Amino acid sequence: MKNLQHFEKREAEVYIPFDAPTSVNTSVADSASKKHNQNLVGSQAISDNHNVANRIRNYCLHLLAFILTCHAVFGEIKNGYEKNIVASKESLKILHARLLEDESITPAQRRTVQSTIATLVEHVSYFELTESLLIQFKTIAPELYAEIDTITDRLGRPVNVYIKFVPIDGTVVNAEGTTYMDRSVYDPDTYKSEFGEFTVSVKVWIVPRALLVLAHELGHVKYQVPNLASYFVFHKNNYHNTSTSNSIGHNIDDPSGKSAIEYAKTFQKTYADFLKLSNSRVQNPLVILARLKKDWSKNT
């Protein structure tokens, strides 16, 4: 910058007529000076733009890392019927409309559409029932719900708990509630279910005391998720010769079974306290399901 200032001062001290022969050289000098200045300004602008771009990029990376970190801090209770639920609801509307409006539909096509509607009604109704019961559970026992909704494994990794309320014949094991236990072949601390790694699958029969059964199963989850590696060994050593499969998990020395019993007792007490402050009793799941199926079967 010092050289540039010296050059500009010398230029100002000299008077040259416009028609003088040296005016060509002066024009070249002026042009070079302007070009040099422009290059400096352009370089500075490019540098500034790069700095801004880098700052924005770094900010976005930090923001993304923060979001992912926050997301990874906690697990979550999820509705086991959530897959494709939006598409199922939209499909129901479209198929109902077709039955009403398509005059060219053949009897065979009508039967196919009605069969598809029945399948979709089942899916949507069970999804809505599960949503309703999870809301009831959370309302009655928010602390128990929060413990599972934020559960992590032994290494602090989040685990999602998928819950389905199913018909009485909807479980492999003949039990009102079932928590399916498995683990990754690569990591003994990684819980795994049909929903993938870092997930637990819980199924509860649709019976009047379904929420109490759910509390019992969540007690199993509460112990098993952070203690999977050690409990898996305990489970293998204690239940491999069990003939009555519905007793699995409830050996007298089983810590998971003890946790389940404790969770159920806590829910019962919490529900009793809840009823002292509210007139809202738990709704019969069978009644809720029947109403949902009727509503979704109607033409919409």
C-alpha cells in the first residue's frame, strides 16, 4: 500500500496536456493503476466472500451437529403402527370416494376395493387406538412414561420403544404383554427388534386392563435396555429349558421381572391418586377400537 500511495502523489504533481505524446503512457499508467486497485478490491471482496461462506458453512455444521446430538440424547416411545399411516389414511379417502363416484366399477373391482378398505381400516384403527392409550398412560403416569421416553442403553445411546396394542391372538407367546428381547450380533449392548437396532418391540393385548399390562412391560424395558449384555447371559442361563414360555422373565431372581412388577405397582398407585383428582377413568380399549373401526369404515 505504501508503493501505491507514492505513485499516486507523483501522478498528481505533473501536468500533461491532453495532446502531448506522453499522454499515451500516462493513460497506460492510469489504466494500470485502476486495474491494480480493482484487483485489490476484487481480491478483498473474494476473500471476504470466502470468509463469510466459511463462517456460514461452519455455523451450519455446528447447528447440524447440535441437532443430531439433541436427537441422539434420548430414545422415544413410538407407535408401532406408524409406518405408512399417512398413506393409509389418504388411501382410505380415495377408495371410499371411488366406491361412491365411479359408476363404471365392476362387481369384482368393488369387492377388491372393499377388501382393501377393510385392511386399511384395521391398520388405521389400531394406530389410533395405540395413540389414544399412550396418551392415557402419559396423562396418568407422566413420570413412568418419561423414563421410557428418554431411555438409553449402557453406553448412553438412545433406544426407541415401539408399542402395539394387538388382538388376543396377536402375539407369539400366550401372554397379555410381551417384550421381545434380542441384540445385535456386533454389539452385546445394542437392543434389536423387528424395527431395527436400538429399538424394543412391546405388544399388549387389547383387554380392559391393557394400561396396567403396558406398565408391567415397560418395567421390563426399564431394566433390560441399560443392562442388556449382562441380562442376556442371565436370560440364556435361566430360561433355556423353560417349558412354559409365558413364565419367561419372571424367575424369582430375575431383575427384569422385579422391575416389571414394581412398575405395575407404581402405575396402580399413580392411577389411584389420579382418580382422586379427576373423574376421567381409563376407557375400555375394546370399546375404543369398535368405535374407531366404525368411524373409519364410513364413507369419508
